[in-house]
Amino acid sequence: MTPAPAVLVGIETGGTKIVCRVIDDAGRTLTDTRFPTVTPDRVVDTLVATIQAALPSGARIGGIGVASFGPVIVDPASPDLGRMLATPKAGWTGFNLTQALRTRLQAPVIIDTDVNAAALAEQALGAGRGFHSVAYVTVGTGIGGGLAIDGRTLKGGLHPEIGHLPIRRAERDDHPSACGFHPNCVEGLTAGPALAARLGGRRLDAAPELRALVCDYLGQLSASLLLSWSPQIIIFGGGVMTTPGLLSEIEGRMRLELNDYGASVVSKHGPYIVAAALEHAGLEGALIMARTASQSRWREGGHES
């Protein structure tokens, strides 16, 4: 029996907004909605109503992909898959969006971090095409990173939290960390809130000493990623990265940090650190996960579970 036409649902959750896109089996967008990240129950109600309103007559939901802010349990073997860990976002600690969507919409759900989803999308559709291992780093309100290897992302007991990797402070840098946990992590010293406190209203490209500091710290982070993950390319996204020329300076600092160690990885033709190519990489990654969820459902017996 021919199955009913299926739609795919991609959801990206962030600290301030939720994005939801529903596409049909031909890839056409049926709805593309954004709304504030409020309480979990209100978010679920809005998502369910949005998705159900977008369903064509007779269609079913093939799969749902969720690219989530963290920290969140993404280990597929965990009985708590999808449960949000301690977060300052009111009401979200302990909530399980995956379980709520699966129950309300009776559809398979795959969840991963927003940065892992972005790495997945950039590898499949963006700046990481042609590379079998792709690291994605976002520098904005926080610093996060994900790794995609041949279409699969890195996750284990937790998920990558590279923003909390320690870095070596510059000799005269005694500015307080913006991180409540660590005095010397790259997020606490280099993410958006930390830079805003340091800049005092100036632009980064008008503050050469601070710009050099940012490139030093992100260069150290990049060297750590090369030595630990050994990606074939590192892709940077996020608001801080819109400063012209920053990526090449970060790569220069990374090379100095490495001191020619690992040269065989970074000596390929062209830059090793590049800009993200996709405007909404996390959402695109969520849709890739939704397609995987849909295909898995039908492989497991040829009918809905």
C-alpha cells in the first residue's frame, strides 16, 4: 500500500526564539514560523498548532528534527534523550521537548544540539561540502561547536561544549570572565557579552588591541580543535564573525599556536578556517535529521510505528 504523502518538520530552539519550518516531500516550504522562546508548555502548544495547520489534507508527519540549545541530553541510547539539563532559561530545566513532540504529534523525532545540526548542514549543503570531517563553531551570545563526520555528529555522555575549554590569557588581560563557571574559558573571554563589556560601545574593528586578543583566543581554540578532533576544515559562524578579515587573522594565530605541528592537515590549498555558507544552518540541519527520522520509520517495517 502506498503511504500517505509525508511532510518534514525542522525546529531550531534558541535562547530567545524558536524557528519552525515544515516542508513537503518535494522540499517546498509549507510554513516558516518564528516566535519567542517562552515557557515550554506554550512553545509546544504553538509548535503543534503551527505544524498541524501546515499539513495538507491527507498528509502525515514523516519526521521531526530538533536543533536544540543546550545543555541537553542527545545520547540516542539514553532513556532521558531530549531532556534539558540545568539552564538559566526559566522553566526549561528538566523539560523534554523530544518526548512532548513525539507524544502530541505521534511522529518520530531526532534531536541534536544546534551547533551539531549546523555542522551537519554545512557538510551536506554549505562550506563543508566535499570534506568528510567538518567542525562548526559559532561565536555569538555564547561559543559552541559541533563536529560532523560523514553525515554523523559527535555526541556521547554529553555533547561538545567547546566554549568552556580553557585558554591561555594574554599577559596583561585581567578583564573578568563573563562565564559564571570558568575564569579562563574562551566563551567567558571572547563571546558577545564578554566583548560588549570590553568594547564599551565601540565596534571590534575600531579596537585593534581587542581584535588582536580575540584572534589570539579563537586561534588557540582552533588549534585545540585541530589537535583533538582533527577536522579537515573549521567553519565559523555567529554575529562576532561578521567583522571583516577576522577569519584569516584567527587562522594565522592558530598556525602560530601550532608552530608547524599538524602542518599536513592545514597545508591544503585554500584557507583552513572559513565562513559559514548557510544563513540558517541549524534549521537546515534539523530538516536533514527530520528526513533521517522519516526514512528510519519506514525501514523499520514499512509502516508507521
